[in-house]
Amino acid sequence: MKPSAFDYFRPSSLDEALEQLAACGAGAKVIAGGQSLGPMLNMRLAMPSALIDLNDLTELAHIRDAGETLVIGALTRHDGIAQSSLVQARCPLLAQAAQTIGHYAIRQRGTIGGSLAHADPAAQFPLIAMTLGADIEIAGRRGSRRVAAADFFVSVMATALAPDEIIRCVHFPTAGASEGSAFRTFNRRHGDYAIVAAATTVALDGDRATRVRLGLSGIGATPQSLDAVVRPFAGRVADATWAAEVARAVRAAVSPEDDPRMPAVYRKELTETLVTRALVSAVGRAKGLTP
């Protein structure tokens, strides 16, 4: 199929984009990489009256170290994040996830802002934002505001963005000392969205876990933080037995929807396996034993 007819605008600045978005009303959509919106347009799952192309907004394509956070502009491409030495050093979980997105051509075009705004519950960047407790900075004609990832993702492909707002950048907390991270997914085929994905960070003091963060996708309408479930396991020796105990607790806590093609019990089993593997890998990285 082909998209339905729409008006096309290509602003040269964020202010101009916001003006055009406001003028076009609720029927307008913004596009950058188009890796999510493009197929929806072709299948007429999305039929905007106007399309506002952000590709000339180079001011939104950046990766900046702000000390305790890494600030990434909304127009930064997936591959730029995956290959960035700054991201790999300061926020390695984000780099690990970016390297698993789709195929090379998709990573060259897709943007982090588009991924977050699309809010597919199986996508990598929403999961990492939720796991790390990132803040999404949003621009509108009335000014900017910051929304925590936990409040930004509302439901399947629904966010806290107002119709006249655009994501400006994302603030990701940086990794601490003696902290390892890991990202694990299970896919039908390479490049597919994950059936289940697990993201975690583990900070150590000697052999003991001082802080554990864990997020899952594929088990609900939005990516989910399981920090409340894993918090009681902090302070214990982080070994393989510990990882297995944490994973069993997580499995017991999640309630994925039952689907004839993908039964809930199967997703729970996947969750336990992926969480175990992710935790073991994260601990290994925290100890410097895993690249």
C-alpha cells in the first residue's frame, strides 16, 4: 500500500518545527528516521494530515557528557549511539542495547527520539530509559519540561507527549564505579523485536551487590522496572546462586498476558532465563572479568 495524502514541511529549526506542529493541529506527525512511522504510513495505520520532517534540525543530534548524566539529542541515530566511545564508557547499557537494534540500515536511519516517541513496548530504547530512570526532555511552544521515563510511557505506543510537543533530548544517568551492565534478548529472528528482553546494572562493593536495577520488556503494555523486586537482594554476595534466586523472584512477580501463539508461562520461563544470564554477565563486567 501507499500512504494517504498529506502536507509536507521541512523546518530548519526547532522553533520553526514547533510553530508548524501547532499550526497543523492534532492531525500532524513528526518524522526523522521513519523506521517506525514509515511502515505505519504505508499500511495506513497512521494517516496524518501533515508530516513535519525534522532531519534538518542538526541541533538535536548530539551526545554530551554532563557529569552524572549523558545527554543525547533526539535526532541522534541508533548507530551513532552504538558506536560512540563516550556512550560505551559512560553509559554502557545504552550502547549494548543500541547494538542489537534491527539491522545496519535501520540503525543508520532510526533516531532515539523516534524510538521513544513511538513507544513500542518491545523496543530497546524505551526499556533502557525505564531501567536507568532516564528523564525525557520535551520542547513545546510554552517552554521545555522533563518527564521521568516511568511517567512518559503510558501504554502501547502512547506517551505523555502532547500533540504540539517534540522530544528535545534524553538524560541518562551514567554508570558508577564498580558497576556492570548487561542486555539480553530472545528473538524469533535476528533484527526482530524481542519476545522478552532484560536490562540490568549491578554495582559491587567487593563481592556484594550494593545496587541492582532491572527492567523487562515483552511482558506488558510498557517496559517495566523490577527494582522493587530486586531491591531486597542488595547487600548479598553476587554469585551464580544469587543470580538464580533473583531471577526466580522476578519470574514470580511478572504477569505477562496469555497468548495462544506465546503462552504466558513461556514468557515467564524466558524471563527467568534472561534475567539469570544478564545478572551473571553484569556481575562479571563489574568485576572486570567480562569484556
